[in-house]
Amino acid sequence: MQITDVRVRKIEKEGKMKAIVSITMDNEFVIHDIKVIEGEKGLFIAMPSRKAADGEYRDIAHPINSATRDMIQNVILSKYEMTTLDLPEGEF
């Protein structure tokens, strides 16, 4: 499984959420609304989630194992870091 496209929409206002990301897997499947969040130990991703009847949030889509989660997070955070360099359009 390969991430074939990453789209980053930076959040300009103050707060812990820094960006909303969409990824495409194998040019066939898209996951929208992955959040880039700044935590106490640095940036991390939060998969798309929905509020359940009990008030807790549950992921709508998520990796099954930690290796896949790490791969997705590394690709997303690398792309996010490139967008913060403020390069001209198409340079990242």
C-alpha cells in the first residue's frame, strides 16, 4: 500500500490543530479530514472521527497496525513541514 497523493490545507488561526489533510492510497482510495495536531511532544495526526451517542469520538477510518500508522504519519508530517517553508506554489 502506497500513499500516492497528500493534500494539506493549513489552518491559519491560533490553536493546536495546524492542518487538515487528505491522502490518496494507491491512486484508488481517498481518506479526508486527517488532522495535524500540535501536542506536548510535537506534531501528530488524528484520523477522521465522529462523535458517538455516548459522547466519545471514534475513528471512522484508521490503520490496523502501528507500522502502517507510523508510515502514514511520517508521510503526512513530512508534507506538512514542506508546506510551512512557504515555497512558491508547486514547489513542495
